[in-house]
Amino acid sequence: MQIDRKHPELPLILAIDIGTSSIRSLLFDRLGRCLPEATSRQPLKLRVEKDGRAVIMTASLAESCWGCIDETLEKAGDISSHISAVAMCTFVSNILGVDSECQPVTPVYTYADTRPSQVVPGMRSIFNEEQLHQRTGCVLHASYLPARFIWLAQYQPEVLAQVQSWMTIGELLYTQLFGETAVSYSVASWSGLFDRTRFQWDTEVVGKLPLRASQLSPLVELNHSFQGLQASYARRWPALKDIPWYPAVGDGAAANIGSGCINHNQVAVTMGTSSAVRVVIPDSAPPVPSGLWAYCVDRQRALLGGALSEGGSLYAWMVNVLNLTEYDDLEASLANLPPAGHRLTVLPLLTGERNPGWRGDARGAISGITLATTPLEIFRAGLESVALRIAEIYQLLAPLVAQRPQVIASGGALSKSKLWAQILSDALGEPLAISSVHEASARGAALLALRSLGLVKTLDELPSPTGGTFEPNLAAHKVYRAALQEQRNLYGKIYIEGSLTDGTI
């Protein structure tokens, strides 16, 4: 989406995108086009331990974000004076505790931290999970906050005693910038603490947790704005000091908007570090099918779908562990292998399972290894296993979408691997249009800001471009349908029947 930075359609939106692997800041013009020369990126390190810990240390978090803003404004030069608003999106299901001075006293706990899995079985005697699912859109799972608070109470009560308030990354940053904060309905809906039918913190859930509603931030719509930066930041960024800063939106909702998937005729598949399949429904609180979740875009739209903790993270892990760096053209070598020809069945659950089975205690498994199995075959089987799990979620969504929806894919993992995109198209049995928007979440946040400013009336006013389309190979689709059933069978033997005896690793 290249444009001449000298001739953008003014005004501009500064978008901040905080993911699990990096912080990015970008400029978008009034037509939703990115100014590629004015982007900045800072790495964000996820600390992962064998006990299931997956956290981000807060020490350099804010300064990394401020550094991105500095660099983007420097690159923008004179056109930074045309920035009319700041938008933000963040990865969701994150939480941290702060003291009375709003200083962090905990790391950022992320959705990938599986330690609360230990308390989930006992929670089923406290909560009616089906009612909870329909009211909050979430289930009892380690990635949601009810399990986090009960786990902290049982295993780290001293942490709870230190915390004055709980907030997400976006709320923390805005507290530092403005001396006040709030959380959007969108971000709150990923917590498991939010009643999506009443747009308020869920009194029943909060009342059963070692938590007070007063420890949570006020809830606001996406068009709520903060203005008037604190003095040190106003001096640092004069172009941003008096313009509206909009509250963070959940990255999944932003990615759908940014890639152009804004109604039930379009399904978004995102594969970055993790993966997700999502559809926007023009209903604030539609019923939630078993195996899926429901979050908010805003008060008029819900986001239904499912997410996997696997994606580019599995790709990187396999390249490293299987020592595949020796291949000059890894993609070509993988492409020479036939679909599922390895006869392996993989459960790629390295950091527990989210959708559709919600087994936070699940772990990865490979079945069918022989002395003839090669690292390359294991790698292809791993890529296929993620595609099969995405296909599983897509099938659960099918009753909620148009008969033949357009499937639009985005995310760094797919943009870097054409083979993986083809495997995914074959597994779905659907054409897969690749979004030309390289920063879909940031663009989605920018489009929502443009709407809040009244510069666009509807989210479909600015079309989202797509590039090439991968057409499914029907023969491969038939093979993958059988492979999906084998994956279901393996999952059932391990996590439902508990009767696996075939030497699975």
C-alpha cells in the first residue's frame, strides 16, 4: 500500500499497535493508507518459562512505546502537524497490577501464561460456565482473568496484597500520559469480567473473585477521548499535546476492521505469532456457539470466533528445534512433500489450548513417528496441524456467516510463507484472499479513529485492498478432511478418553 508521503490525504492518524512480539507506531491518512516511511518498531520480549509462565516485564515497556512515537514523528517531519488523533490497539487478555502511585508491581500477565490452568477445574463448582459463556462471551480458562485472580489468591497472595488497581497495557500508558485512564468495551470484553449484555463489569463474576470493582478502570466506548498530555509529554510531542487520543481497541477486532472484514459476508483469518478466525456480527450480544468466544467491537457489533496460541511461534520453534536452517530454500523443500504424506498427526498445543476445547493444560503431541520420519516431514506436519485447527474453528463459525463468505487472510506468518497460505486454503476448502494491508490491526484502529472524528461515516467507506488469492486444491482438501478427523481422534484419546497407548510423543 505504497503512497507518496508528500501527497497524503489529510488529516493523519497516528496508530500505536502493541503486540506480543513488538510495539509499532504508524501514520495513516484520511483514506486509511499507511505512510510506510514513517513507521517505527521496537521489540517486546515475552518471558517464557517451563512452569507455563508467559509474561512481559514492565521496566522498559512505556519507554519502548514512547521511542516508537519519537521515531515516527521524526520521520514524518513537517507533516506531523497534520495528525488529528492517536489510535491504539493492543493484544488482549493481558493484565498487570499497580500500586497507589500507579507504578507496576507485577509483570504483564498474558493470555499465553498457562499457570492458572491449575485452578480451572475447581472453578466449575463456583461458576455456571454456560451462563458465564453467554453473558461474558468467555469460558473458564487460563487465558481469562477470573482464573488469573483465583490462581494469584492461591499461589501468590502477597502479590494481591500489593496491588491497588488492575489494568491492561493501554490503560497503564494512558495513566502515565494523562493522569487518568479508562478501558474500552472492546478490550474489557476479552477479560472474562465484562457483561456484554449490559456493557458493565459483571457483578456476579467480580463478586466471587478476590477483586473489587473499584480496582478496575471505568468502561468507555471507542469514541471516548483523552486530551491534554501531561507537561513532560506535551513538551516531547507538541504535535500530539492537544489532539484526541482514543482508548485502545482489542487487536483482534482492529484486525478485522483493518482487513475489511466488517460483516458476516467476510471471515478474517489472522496468523501472526498466534492465529485466529473471526467474523463481525451486527448484534451487540449474539448467542455464542460452544467452542467459540464473543467479544465486542463496539456497542453495535460483536466479534465471534476462535483463537489459537499457535502460528508464527510454532514455525520459529520448529525451525530452531529441528535445526532446519541448513536448507537453502525451505519452502521449496516442503512443497515437494505431498499433503499429509508423512502420516503424522500433530497437536500443536505448545502453550495450552484455547479454542475450541479450552484445555489450558493441553500440551503438544506428535503421533506416528517412525525411524524413517525426517525433520522436514515433522515440520510440514506442524504447519498442516495449525491449518487443520483453523479449519476446525471455521467449521464452527459456518452457521453464522454467509453461505460462501469471502475469506481474507492477514498476518506476518502467512505473508512470509506462500506454502502455508496454500495449505490453509486446501484445509479450509475455500479460496483464500491475502490482504494487502500489512498492518491490519493498526489500520483498523486508525479507521475507528477516523470514524470517531466523523471523517468517515461507515467502516466500509474505505475499501481494504487484497492481493493474490490462493485457490484450494480439492484433492488436497479431501486428504486434509481425513487428517482433521485423525487430529480430532488423537485429541480425544489424550484429553477426553485419556486412553492413549500408541507411543505418542
